[in-house]
Amino acid sequence: MRRRAPVPRPVRVAGLLKETLATILLTKCADPRLAELTLTAVEMTPDLKQARVYYVVRQGADREQVLAALDKALGFIRGEVAKAHILRTMPEFHFLPDDTLERAARLEALFREIGRQEDRGG
């Protein structure tokens, strides 16, 4: 039986932190604007002192209002993460927009355009 390679600690912590943050945003934050936010990934630095939290804002939601709500709730979110006792020290959170879906849509459009040009013989 083959052993799997161990998953690095920052990856394990990132997964746990993503789950914890999503639960906090959905169930504990009173601001309804935060329901328009979807977390897509969390990346931890090797020393676990910084967390990059990637998110997307649902279509039709006011991006600026959602970001204002997130900024306002950051202290509360940090407190709730601390209560969850995931880490000995609290990481510094950096919330960053995840543009993966937008990039994928742009690439898809480019591929379609290239396909149309090839179909026309150009």
C-alpha cells in the first residue's frame, strides 16, 4: 500500500480557515451585503502569519457596497476566527478579488474568435 505525501501545514490551515470564514460570513455576520460574497480560496504564507482570502461578488450585487461591508466587519471576523481557536496567532487577512472566472471568460471568447476566423479561412 502506497503512502500519500503529507499535506503541508499551510495548505491544511488554509482549508480550515476558508471553511471557518465562510461559516462566519454566512451565519454570524449581521450585514446582509456579506451574503453576496463567495470565498473561492485561501492561501497561507509558510509562517502562517498572513492569509490571502480570494473572493467573488455575486453578479448583480453592488461590489463597492459589499467591499465596504467586508471592511466594516473585518474586526468582528477576526474576533470570531480567534474564538474558533484554529491558530495560536491570528494571521493578517488580505481579502483579494478572484478574477479567475473573468480571465476564463476572456480566454473562452478569444478561443471562439480564433475558431470563427479559422472557419472563414483567415
